[in-house]
Amino acid sequence: MSLVRVFIPTTEGPVAIERITREPAAQSAICVKRTTRVLPISAAYDAFVRAPSGVIEREFGPWDVSGPRGAFRLDVSGPITDGESWQLGVFIAHALAAENRLAGPDDEVAEALWITGALDSDLGVGAVGHVAEKLHASADLIDQHIKEGTALRFFVPDTNLKSMTAREDIESTAVTSAKDIQRHLNLLDEADAPASVIPAPPIPANAAPEPQSGNGLRTLFTVLGISILVAGAGAFIYFDQQPIKTVPPIVVKEKSAPEPVKAAQVKPAPKAAPKVVVAKPVTAKVKPAPAHVPTLKVYELRAAAGSSCAAIQFSDAKPVKRALGPVSGDQLADSNVAGLCGLEFEVAVGPEDRFVSAAVNLTRGRFVRNRLPETLKGNLATKGNLRWRAHVPKRLKRPVRYNISVSISKTPISGLAAQTQTLTARHRILP
């Protein structure tokens, strides 16, 4: 059975899907290179997997209840930041994994697939952005496959096909449905044939004939009507010939006048004592306090008037803090490096002890200082609000891009633990 490798193109370069496994966890997650680093798009991946919002459980389930249950862990070779262009490739990877044909990082493959596209609930493929940039970022991968002689096939939404004309040495296939790629890989069976080609079931030989209509019904109704008329006429003649019995007259006898009835003396009933109404005690209902929902916040740190970034970094001077709000999903508003001393991250764990594991993943650029406290490494119980800071360089030649992933659990965190809640945020610092 031939193995197939799946690449998800990004503007930073192609990312290979290395493995998909079932995990006894509360949520599905995407991790990098089989580590505990959870990508921010894991929440979107979990929704893509689960019914009724997602398509993976619907198309490839139900699974054997005696095996691992819960969620999926999908390992990739690099970060995938945002958007929906990963959906089509992830769906095909699940289809290959269901047939044990998804190639790992060290496997020899018969072919590799470069797939981009959004996917709807009906498995229709939608257009995505930055296809030309993703193709340009895949130049090394394309040259490598040409040199090695390994087939690398490109699948894009039909509306994005024009963006693939920059490379004349590749052949791209436009798709409108995920099943177009499944047919190419021979992953569809007879059950996926269109309903129009399924023959109608034959009629059994001993089936009862259909009821007659037309003249046959009219004849039946005519015979029934004549029978009713004949029976009615016979009954009338029979009763008309029977003798009528003579009834004797009724004699009314006179009755003597009744004796007068003496009125009985009725004693008045004793008056009942008035009832005393005792008010029932009212017990006040105490509403339970709402459950605490953990939150993740990011603040800009800037110097106050008369202060400086150096005083904030080295002298513990109090900075001016400004909270960054989301603009779309977990994407925070951009920051400008001018006058920016650093960032402060705050996790509101809540009043009960929890285990917290945090990771700041830089996809471009660097921080000057970014040391996590021991309470954010997943092995110490903590509660309340946890804070840590990262300082930024004074000058930037290109934007700094990073994402934060915070996992919170009732038990020590090791890998993907069950009942783990994940908070994510993405942010850019512009020059």
C-alpha cells in the first residue's frame, strides 16, 4: 500500500502533517514535531473535528468504542498560524490516516500532495488568500522533489488556479470538492456513488396486486347499492303486515289531600372560632457563585513621563499599561515598537488550585527577555493571577510575530492531558 505525504502551504513555507493519533483528551490539538507545543489554531481544529460543527467525525466515524476515545492529536513539522486554508489538507490527511496511508517524516513515499483550501460542511472547497506567496515560499520543496524525481502534486480551489501560473514547471489541479482528491487517491468506495445510479429494488413475485380503478370500482358500487335497496324494501313489507296490539286506557285514581307537614325546629349551629393564620418562614435562596472562567490578557508596557524603558527593565519603575483587545478570534491588535518597552502577560487562573503550562512561540523576530516562572511549567499547583514580562528590542527591521498557548488542568500537565483548557492569543509588533 503506497504512502502519501501531505503538505499544508503557508506564507512562511510548507508544513508537513507527520502523524494523526487518537487521544483520551477533552479537546483535539495540533502540536509541533511531537512536542507539547500546542498551536493556537487547535481550537479551530477541534471544531473542525467534532460533530455537528465539523466533518471529521461525520465522515470517518464512528470509531471502535473499545479503542482510544476522546480527541485527535495532529503533529506537524512547523507552525500554522491562522486562517482556514489548512482545512482541505487536514481532511485529506485524515482520509489517508484512516487507510494507514499517511506518511511519517522518515517514510518513503510514492507521491506528495501540496494542498490548500477551505472546506464547508458539504465538503465543498472554498477560495483562500495568499496562494502566490505560499507557492513562492515552497520553492525549495519544489526544487527538492524535482531533483529527487518524487511526484509532487498541487491541489488548489478552482478560483485560485490563476495564482499558480508563476511556476511553469509544475502542474496544478483545480478542485471544487474534497472528493476530487479522494478519487485521485482511490479513497472512495461504492457507497460514495451518486444516488442517481443506485437501481430501484425489484418487486417480489408474491407481492399483492395493486387495487383496480375506473370501471371495476363503479360496477362494485352499483351492486352494493342495489343490494341495500332490496333489503330495505323487504324489511318495510314485513313490518307493515304485523298486527297492532290494543293498549288498555289508563285510569287515574283520586288521592286524598295530604296531611300538613309540621316545620321542624332547627337549632342554629355554633359559631366557629376565627382561624389564626401563621405566616410560614421564608427561606432566602442563595444563588451559587458563577464558575470562574480562566482568561489570558496581554498588555503593552510604555514609559511614563519622566521615565524610560531602561528604568522599567532594570529599576522596577512602574510602567504605563494598556490592554490589547482582540480584533478577530484570538488575533490581538497590532502594536508599534515606537516607545514600546515590553509586554506583560496575565493568566487569571481562578480561586482554586490548578496546573498551568504556558508557551510563547516566536514565528518571526525575538524578545530581549522572556523567562517563564516555574508556576507556568505545568508541574506546580497555583491559583489567582499569574504574570510575566517580555522586553522588546529598541529597533526592529521587520515585524515580530508570536503566539501564546496556555493550558490549564486540575492535574499535572504532561502532553495532552484530559480535561485541559487551552487559551491562545496571537500578536504582532510592527517597526
